[in-house]
Amino acid sequence: MGLDMYLYANSDFSEHGINQKHYELAVKASKAEKYLSKHPQEYGSVGIQVRVAYWRKANAIHKYFVENFRDGVDDCREIHVGRDDLKELLDICHQVKEDHNKAEELLPTQSGFFFGSTEYDVWYYGEIENTIKQLTGILEDGSDSWSFVYQASW
């Protein structure tokens, strides 16, 4: 048991869109061919969800999402975030990495049942590095066709 945290990227591909090849690949990847052949739609589309980031007991990152996008309500619901929101978190992580004295102010820890340590220690800064690595990879794509959802469970 513990705080498990996920970031998903979502995109919809339309049968009649500019990227019909992407639609065909999405249908194949989602294994929706049989369903679509039995239930044809006038305007078919396929949604894809990909887990693009994972954290475990990174309670400061969790607190950031909950405080900034759910008004502090921590109920394990999906939290929709934009590319700019992820860029902002990445920037904060870089600031904390460069100056550890900013950690408590910019990205404070949070206690909770099975949330892990609240110390600003090697584990904390390891999660800052992990977040930088994951978000940098996600944002390098540059595509605006993906939306993002954060969700945690404990």
C-alpha cells in the first residue's frame, strides 16, 4: 500500500480527420476493429490513453497537483492538466534542484497515510530528478493533440 501516482496522455483520432493513418493505427492498437465492424458509426473515433509518468510516494508532487488543480480536495479523482501546467511544474522542479533552500516554499511535502517521508532528503530530491526526467520527455513531444490527466491512489 502507498501513494501511487500516474500521469496519462489522452488523444482522440477521428476516422474523417486529417490524420486518417493515425486513426487506423489507433484502431489497431486499441483492438477495436471487431467492435467497429459490428457497430459502425457515422463519425468513428478512437480514444487512446497512455500512462506517461509514474511516481510512488512522491507526496510533494501529489500535493502540487491537488492544491493547484483540485482546490486542496484530495479524493483520488482524475485531475485534468494542460501542457502549460506540466511546464510550470517542471520549472518549479528545476528551481528546487538548483536551490534546495526553495524546496519547502515551492514544492512542500505532505503527510498522509502511506504517503512516505516528509523530509527534504535524498528521497525527496530523487523524486525531483525523476519528475524532471519524466516531464522533460513528455514535453519534448511538442504535440498539442494530447491532453493530460493526473490520478493518484492510496
